[in-house]
Amino acid sequence: MDTSRFTKLENLAMSDKKQIRIVKKGEKTRPIVKAKAASARETARDMVETVTNWVTEFQQKRRVETTNALRMISKTPRGSEA
């Protein structure tokens, strides 16, 4: 039998084990503390910030493209000037 194959199967079986907690009669269970979820206001603020950044990037890209196009047009001679 291939030992590396056996080790892989053993590791797979070990990773499937769940933790068991015994609660005795009369003992109160500890409440599960959840990570504080972002409030709706914070989520909305993040979304607005993301969209604002997209719009700003788009506008900057458009300005650069327009500037480059105007430079190219100004450097090319017109038919009447040639």
C-alpha cells in the first residue's frame, strides 16, 4: 500500500472532524458573539465612494483622450494649408 495515499486519506478524515461541546444540565450556554455587521449607512457610503471613484477615473481618462486628440488635430496640416 502506498503510504502517501494513506496519509492523504488520513488527513482528509481528520479534517472532517467536528468539535463537540458538552453542556451539562443547568449550565447556560455562552451566546455566540457575531462580528458586528456593517450598518446600512456604512454600506451605502462605501457603494457611493466606489461609484464616485469610477466616475472620476472615467472623466480623467476622457480628458486625457480629448487632449491627445486635440494635439493630433492641431499638428496635422489642413488640406488648404498644404
